[in-house]
Amino acid sequence: MSFLSQLKVQANAVQAANAQAQTQAQIDADGRIERTEHACKITWNYLGEMARQLNILMPQGPVLSVDGKNAWPVMKLADFRTDSRKKALRQREIFASLGMGWDIVPKRGAPVPMKASVNFLPELQKVEGSLSAGGIQHERFQVRHPQKQSVQAIAFEFLTQARGSIHVTPDHELGTMSFRFINVSGLAVQTGVWASELVQVPFLDEMGKLVMSQPSHFFPIPE
């Protein structure tokens, strides 16, 4: 066999290997898309059914406090609603995002005014973070010494009402599901990313327990 013929044989072998690798990569990508879309459908159905049941139960909410010192009155979760968005990927319609939101209001009566006052930077950052996470409308003002007029503290006034939510963003190409929780376990934002094949009913049951302020294994994220 001539040298040129040897080069041709080698080139053909490389082309065949590349084609096989591309075919396998396409198969793997299609598999990730299918698994992720399947997980989205399971999650969407689960959230819809959970919202219907919780709108009847109106369960007790988590213990809330802006400053970690003064607890809000006993709260309840109400007005659960779900929402989803779609997009096109490879000539098919898939979930772009999905989620559920709800109101966090006093179990009895209307929201009541509360006040938090801080005079150290770490405390200020904690209170501002809690108010921001809770989406809580508030008034901020300086507390001054009556004679010296020097700033003694920073005070916040607000009503005891907030909103909670679960927002799920799938990445079909990577085969993952990103979950973002707002005010599920206190006034805070929690996030995590899981492989889509893990997102099944037992996994979502742990998410439901988290919403209900029951012991849950949803966090920390398993390795």
C-alpha cells in the first residue's frame, strides 16, 4: 500500500470516529432534553395539585423575624397560584420556567405595623437583607439624639406581610433543574441545582414539606 493510500485509510478512520462521536453526543443531548422536560412536567403537575390543596388548608407559615429578635405574629400561607413559561428548542416547545407563589399573612386579623431598630453594621445588613428577601415595603429613617442630633440608630417600619415563592428554571442542554425559594424557611432566599433525573415525586415531596415548615431533607443538596 502506498503512503498516500495509508493516509487515506487513516483519514477515513478518523472521519468515522468523529461521526460516531457526534452521533453519540446528539443521542446524549436528546436524552438530557427528554429527561429534563419530563421532570418539568412532573414538577408542573405537582405544583398545580399542591396549590389546590394548600388553598384549602391555608397552612401555618414559618416563624418570621426581620431582626432575629422580634418575631412576627403567627402567619399563614394563602392564595397559592402557579405560572409557567414556554420556549422553543430544536423545533419543539419546552418549559422555560415554572413556579408557584403565595401570600404570607397573619393567621388572624390584618397585617400589623412593626418596627426594627439597629445601630451596628452587621445588624443593619441582616435587617436590609430580610426586608429585601421578603419583598417587604418599608420606611427607613434615622433615629437621632434629641440634643446632639447625632445618629443613634437606623429604624425600619413595615407591615407583617410578605410573599413566598418557588421558581424553577430548567436547563435542558445540561440536564439540570434550578430551584429558587423565597421566604420558605424564614425571610431568606435559598437556591440549588439538581440533575433532572432526580426530580421525581419523592424529591418533590421533600420540597412540599419545606413549604409546609415540616422536617425536610430537601437541603442540603446531595452530592
